[in-house]
Amino acid sequence: MDFKSIAKKIIGLKNADLELRDRLIGNGELGNGYHGEMQALHHKNAEILDEIIDHIGYPTTEKVGKEASEAAWLVIQHAIARPDFMRKCLKLLEDSTPETHAERINTAYLSDRIAVFEGRPQLYGTQFDWNENGKLSPNIYDDLNKVNERRKSLGLNSLEDQTASIRNRARKENQHPPADLKQRNEEMEAWKKSVGWIT
């Protein structure tokens, strides 16, 4: 198994994703629904990575190196129109008993992302969205003290500090809340049904 060329391929998927994101931010096209070009790229990247995973299992740091393992996780996080793929990857991550600090954090982020899409409270407070006051805020979570305890166990900052950081980054990137939040949320619910996150 040529892990070196596999690693290079995975890193290429991540680079394409980030380049497209930067271009869409630069054009002011990010944040107003799921951009069609981005959805297509996320879908294509997920298909390629899924084939790789079928051959080598989850691309851990041990197999493909730190950079490629982080790149794989980013591709998985962005495969939001592929619920089965994301769930499969979370199970593989959990079954591999994440050994590195980064893998434990990645598992937390992925489990939160899936929980939010399935309409369940997140455990680590890693997922954010616009609220009715036009501010980025954590998606629903179970209990602030428990969330902060879990975050602390992973070496993450408090949810309060993370919220301030996320809002600051959104300002720097010139992100704005949707013009009609209610309509956007209704569209999001319809989209989640259409791709199979909820019934």
C-alpha cells in the first residue's frame, strides 16, 4: 500500500476545498445557503475519500501522517450532504480508539456535527449558527457546565471564549447573518430531510 501517494491525494482534496472557500469568501458568496459549487466539491471529495477509506480504513496519523489525517477529517466534516459517510467515519474513528490529541478533538467535532444535523444536543459545543439576534452562537447543547468540562478534558477553551473567538473571526471574514433567518432555517430543515439527516 503506497501510503505516501494516498496522503498526497487526501491533502489535495483539502487544498481544493480551502481554495474554493477562500474564493467564495472573497466574492461575498459564502453564508447564504449551501453554495452549489461548494456542495458539488464536497460531494466529489467525499466520494474519493470514501474509496480510500474502503482500501486502507480510517486515514489515521499512523497510516498517512499528521497533515493528511487532518485533511481527511476536514473533508469528512464538510461532507454534510452524505450522512451515511459521516456516520461511517465517526464509527471508524471511535472504533480506532483515537490515540492522538488531534484525533480525540476531531472525534468530538464530528460527533457534534452529526448530532446537530440529526437535531440532537451537541456535547462539546463545537458547532455554531446564527441566532435570532444576528449573532453566531453555539447550536443547542445539553448543559453549559458539562460542555465546558468535556471541552477542558480535551484541552479546549471554554464555550464562552470560543463563542467570542467565532464571532470575531466572522467579523474579520465579513460574514453576515442571513437576510431572512426563518426562511433560511426552513430551507435547512427541508435540505436535511432531502439528504437523509432527518425524516
